[in-house]
Amino acid sequence: MVRIVIILLFVLGGGLISSQSTQNGMQVLFGEVINTGHLLKLEKQILRLQPSPLQEELALLTGKKIRILCDVNGETCSPIRYEIDPLETSKVPDWTLKKIPRYVTGGHFSFNPQCTPDGKVLFWTALIREGARSTQKIWAAKRDQYGFWMAGEQMAAPLNNRLPSAVISALPGGNELFVFGNFGEEEMLENLKREMLLKSQEASREANNPKEFHFRLAKLENEYRERTEKIQSRAPLYKSYKTETGWSNPVTISFPSFYNWYRKPENPNQQVFGGSALSSTGRTIVYSAQQKRNYGKLDLYVTFQSDTGVFEEGINLGPTLNTAEEEMAPFLGSDDKTLYFSSSGRKEGVSIFVTRRLNDQWNLWSEPQELSPNLRGVNFFSIPAVGNWAYVSRDGELYLAAIPRSFQPEPVVVIKGKVVDEEGKPLSASVTYESLTKKKGIGSTISDPKTGEFSIVLPYEENYGFYGEKDGYLPVSQNLNLVGKEKEEHEKTVLLVLPKIKKGNEIVLNNLFFAFRSVELVKESEPELDRLANLLKKNERLKVVIEGHTDNVGGEVANKKLSVERAVSVANYLKSKHKMDEARLTTKGFGPSVPVADNKTEEGRAQNRRVVFKIVED
């Protein structure tokens, strides 16, 4: 009876609620849920939780601590979003599991969580009932400005259709998705049936006798089987990207050599694909299938994209990783070296293992190590490039798992950027990154057409150039040298402003490098200059002036001479290697007379030492 009276006092707002009030308005609070989800106990105050769609799940959290986003009004709190303690910023025991709130998943049976490398968007697969059957749909949720996951939503067509779909990998920035599903195969099969029917009718009309008709019909049946098998055996992997009106129609990747023989004994007509993972560059796929070089039921393979865009024949990753059972659900860390996968051939049941690539050929791996007995039964696993938590699924629920440092991928730098025009309006542009030392493209992405935002992931020990380009605009580049650097920087914010190709517009050649106090171009400059040459070839009417500028260190006369000669070096490269017409290129040198930054600092002096590419006729 006493307990009932206390609960009534709580619910009716009696004297047990502190008069010390939290500031009104939208607040992020940390407290304990009490009284079956009706009250939130803070350090010095108790707030009444207003009825909301979260009430049922908050009631199940009675006695637990949460971080919660509330609209506070006096002594009441209207809950909006929450996360369960421990917080993602907390130091917790290794492999601590933290459940993602059910309001995020809508209470559906959920699995296969895939987070974008920047940690901003979470995709997963939900089991959805449609009439008398269930199917798999892609769901997604975004983080809000306070770091809470917003309520998830089922993604619209074309990413979801009446057949099962799933996100395999979300490329950096979340503007491109690598998806599993069935997009267009049914239509292709129906068209094939109609084509074969017409051909059989034609054979019936044209055959001179029954024997000839049956011969032609047998050939058609054989052709139909072969073409049907070819359609059904295509790699079930597609790419989709953001457009101004939504996600593009998924387009199958070009992987002509792919096939998979694996079938479960209980359903021999159904092909079982063991999953795949895409590297952060988008040009390497690790996948699980049964092919002629298998060691077991499902093996891990790797395939690389050629310069023509075709993924080459898969290479088995070898007996160090593959057992006689099933190796599946691979996830490749953002460093493109650390591989996680589930295996049924090393422990009783299914567990998650980690291995590291020991060379550049993908044929030498460390001995796989089980992550934790706490993760047994988990068979989907992904890690963003930022943070110390992995995303996993178990028994239809999504979780975060705290990863010890020794099991994490090697550090990388996440470039969080934005592409805009001269007026600051967002642009959907291609953003490409390359090795300046190897003069080789590494990967590319696109910026969001609505926000201009993009992300790329750069592992250490490489000198990178990256640039944004779009038809009708001048390409703009930046660089980041991570060779020999301390692995302390994890994020870098950049802004790429692309001017239109028109008279008077200019860009600074940020990826142009000279030997110290010299006019000699170093080889890392060549990708930038080759790109400018291609721009001039595509726009044959353009005439440009190449301007050299210096800082104020040294004599003015010497600096003026240096600036002129550096501009001439650029022009000479374009004329000698790319046969540019001399009449289209003018050079000028301004020495230190036109600074763009303060020469009193090294950073400012570095900005003043520049070469400018300016359009004088379009």
C-alpha cells in the first residue's frame, strides 16, 4: 500500500518532484528512467515524462540510465529521442553491447547494419510482412545534430521493390550505395520468354517437316536455358547514387565472370550468396561464394575493378581464411587492410573473426582471430571510420559493440567536404582522389546534389591529391600528404569552390609543386597539369593566362624572376607534353606584389606561393 501511495505521488506531481527546474526548451539530459517510464530522475530534479510514442519502450527501461532529447516545459519532459547508457563517448569494457533503440528500427526484425564511414547514416535490412509473406526491405536512419539516431524509415523505390533488398556497403558520404537485390532480372526473364515464344512460332511456320521443327525447338530450348542461367547467375550487386529527385535506379556492376554454385540441401533450387563488402575506394570487392577453387561450402574471394570499369575474375583468399564450412558476411575496414567475417568452421556455431592483409597482393593474411565470445551468434558486422563502436545484429535487434583498439582497423583520415559554385550554391560533382607519388587514381565519389556534401577516406602513408570537377566548371584541387605522419588526425573539413568556365574566372593550382626555391616541377605536379591539359582540349576556344606569385621572403627582383619562370615552366609542360597551341597560353609573374594572405605566418606565406590559372577568353 505504501508503494502505491509513493507511485501516485510521483505520477500526480506531488512534493517528491524537486522545485529546481531544468531550463525550458529543447534539452539533452542524462538521467535514470523510473516509475515504469513515467519519470526521469536527474541529478537534482525529477521530470515527469509526457505521454509519447516512446512511452512503451521507456517503460521497459525502468531502472536504466539514458541520454535523452527532451522538450522541457517546467517539470515535464516531452521525450523525442534517446540512447541507452553507456554513451558512445564513454570508456567501457571491451565488447560491451549497447542496444539501438527500437524506435529507430520501428520494432521490426532487423539485421545487416551498415553505417557510412563518417557515422552519419545507418542502413539495415528489415523483415517486413506483406500480405501472406515476408520480404526484406532496406531501412535507413540519420543522426541528428545532438548525436541521436532519428526514427528509421523504409527507403522508397527504386531501392526497394517486391523482392528482397539489402545495402552491402555505403560509400563514404552516404551518396552512393552498393546494394544486393533483384533489379530488372524479372523483366529480362519475361522479355526472354516472349522472344523465345516468337522464335518457336517462327520455327513452326518455317519448318518443312516435324523433324526439322523439333530440331529447331530443341536448339531454342537450349538457348533459353543458357540465357536464363546467365541472367540468374549475374552478380546480385548493384550501385545506386543520390540524385536531386531521390536514389537512382540500381545498375548492376560489371562482373561478367561471377558465378555461385552454393545451394542449401533443404532448398536446392535457391542460390545462396554469402555476402560481400566494398572497399572505401569502391574498386575492390570481397565476396563469399562457392566457385571451382573453393576450400569449403562458402569461401571468401576478392575481385578488382579494371580501368575499363569491369570487375575481374575473383581470387580465392586462401586456406588461412577459408575452412571446409561457411565463411561469409565479410566487412572490409576503412583502411582496406582489416577484414572481418563470420565463420561456422572455427568455433561451435557462428562467430566473427578478424584478419589483416599482410601485403599488397591480397594473398597473405594473418591468422584469423575470434573477436569475442560475446559476439557468438552475430553474423553481420560493420565499423565506421570514426568512433570506437561496431554495428552488429543479433536475434532481430541492432546493437553497438565497443571495440578494443587492438581489433580496430588502422587509423585513417576522413575528409568531410562540400562542393559549391562561386555563389555558394551546392553542386553535385565528381570528387576524385589520387596518389600524387604514383600518379594513379585511387577512388572517386559524388557530392550530394542538395547539400554538396561528400566524404572520402584516406589511409595513412600516401601523398594524396583530391579534386572536384563538373562539366561547365573549372576543376579545383587540394592535397594531403600522410606519408610519415603521426596517426593523430582523424577528420579534415574542406570546401571546394568550383568557378564556371567563363572569362575572368580563375583557380589556384593547389596540387602544383616545385623544388625548393626552384622552377623545376616535381613529378607530383603532373596529375594536376595533365588535368588542365584535358580541360583545354575539351574547351578548344579557351585562352588562359598562367600567373606566378611568391611570398615576400627574399629580394623583390629575385621573387619576380622566380614567379615568371614558374609560370613559364607550367606553360612549357602543357606545350611540350600535350602539344598545346602557344597562342592559347600567356604567362605573367607578379612576385610578392599580390598577396592573398598574411606573409607574417608560414601558413600565409604558403598561400601566397601559388600559380593561378585564369581564363582570358572563352
